Amino acid sequence: MRFKLTILALALSIAPAFADEYPSRPITILVPYAAGGPTDTVARVTAQSMSKILGQPIIIENALGAGGTIATARAARSEPDGYTLLVHHIGISTAPTLYRHLSFDTKTAFAPIGLITNAPMTIIARSDLPPNTLKELIDYIHANGDKMTFGHAGLGAASQLCSMLFMTAVNKQILTVPYKGNAPVMNDLMAKQIDMTCDQTTNTTGPIGSKLVKGYAITTKTRLASMPDLPTADEAGLPGFEVSAWHGLYAPKGTPDAIVQKLTKALQAALRDPDLVKRFTDINTDPVTQEEATPKALKAKLDSEIDHWAPMINAQGQYAD
Ligand code: ASP
């Protein structure tokens, strides 16, 4: 008993000191998709600013596969010491319904740090696809959809969610081609190996602007100031069509509160960093507000999004095991 009390006293006295010193070595952020893609870009831009603030390098590790669930599972079971974190997007909230055998409970497996950004998505196609407007694209799909291909980043990716919503909205199934991220999807789209995709502005702003791909619509309620000619899906022929990729930063459950608070403060400071703001603005995504970059806001978003998407995914009935 006495021995146990001594150990407890020792642990209590060490914990705050440990948090004070945190971080004393490089931090790793797991990213579920390929390097050079949209989620990777959000993670790298954020990590660069946070690293300046925390005074330690932040290493990005792309842990690919199974629609993002490999990285999520690794993050969930990693040491809760603040040295392994996860950047994930909306896909973390669809995976619990799509994947019926996840090794963790998404709602309780993490200590959320805060939201990062909310990236609009764009419906795009290879540059030589004949239709020029969303309405023409829909007609073209009705006539030629059986021969077309729709690339996405795997069951559970934002691009897959958008593809599912799009095909439901146009009432036509197109053959989907799963990749391990939107970086390789974009390469194949620019090389005209596949016909179309739905991808985040963080990845598509450049290629649409330089006409390497054809942009048909943005999936948010309002047009982007920097691409005023790109209509919203709602106004161009798909009323009510709306989806965007919110991103969050997570630590594993059990991470000491003092470390979570330090990471939240660093994230909030990063989101005020003019370098980060400029880089995000250039790729048409806005950093979230300081109130959203908090554990409470991310937890609320995660839980409500899991509940929001579940019925829609169940209605679709496409699962992974
Ligand atoms: N965020 C992308 C998606 O969900 C994947 C990626 O980042 O490459 O489709």
C-alpha cells in the first residue's frame, strides 16, 4: 500500500514537469493519404507553423490505405504522450459507418485538439471531356456514364463521399477507381487516364486555374472570390448539393490535459500566423476561428458528423470490412 502511494506521489509530481518540458523531441503527425494531396497539404502547412511555435520539428508521416482507416487506427493505439498526432478530415466521421470492423471507437479513441480548416470541394474532369457546364456534364453522364470513370481516394475519403453524393444527385452510377489519395487521382486526371473526380480546393485551385483539368462547380453555398466564374453546384444544376472537407487535429485518448492544452494553444497561434493564412488563402481554404480550434468544438463536430452521415451511408449500403 505504502509502495503504491509512493509510486502515485511520484507519478503526480512527474506529470506536470513532463508536460512543462513538452515537446522535448520531434512530433510525428500521421496523415491518412498520399503526399502532395489535399489532406497532406493542410497537415504540412499547419505543421510548419506549429513547429515554429512549439520549437520542435514536426514530421509528417503518410500512413496510407483502407480509405484513411490505417492511419486512424495507428493514431488511436499510439502512445498518448503528445508525440504522435493525426490530421484527418471529414472522412474520420464516415469511416465508422463504412467500416464495420474498426478496431477502435472513433467517438472515444481520441483526445481532440481542434479544428483546422474547412476546404470546399470541386467537381472536376479531364481537360478534354466534352461538356463545358455542370448541366452539360449531367446530360453527358446520362448518355455516357457506363463508359466513364470517377477517381477517389478510397472508401472513407472525402472524394469518395462526394462521389457518392454526386452519383445519387445525378441518379447515375459511374465506375469508381479508388486510389490512396487525391495526389495520384490528380496525376491520372491530368494525364486523362480517368474522367472525373471531386476534390478539395486545396488540391484543385492550381490545376483548374491553369486549365489542366476542367472545373464544373464548387460544392459550397457561395462562390469563391478567387474563382468567380466557377458556379456553385446548387446554382449550376444540383440544387442543395453541398459538402466540404473539415479537418481536425487529434491526439490519442489518454494524452495528458496539459499537453492537449499546449497543442491547442499552438494550433490557435498557428491559425493566426500570417504565413499559414496566406498559404491557406492561396489554396482557397480558410483557417477556422479560434473558438473552433478547440477540443470542445472538434469533439462536437466529430460526434455530430458521425451521426449525420450514418443514415445516408446505410441507405447506400456500400460497406468495407
Ligand atoms: N483528402 C482527399 C480525399 O479525401 C485525399 C487526400 O488527401 O489525398 O479525397
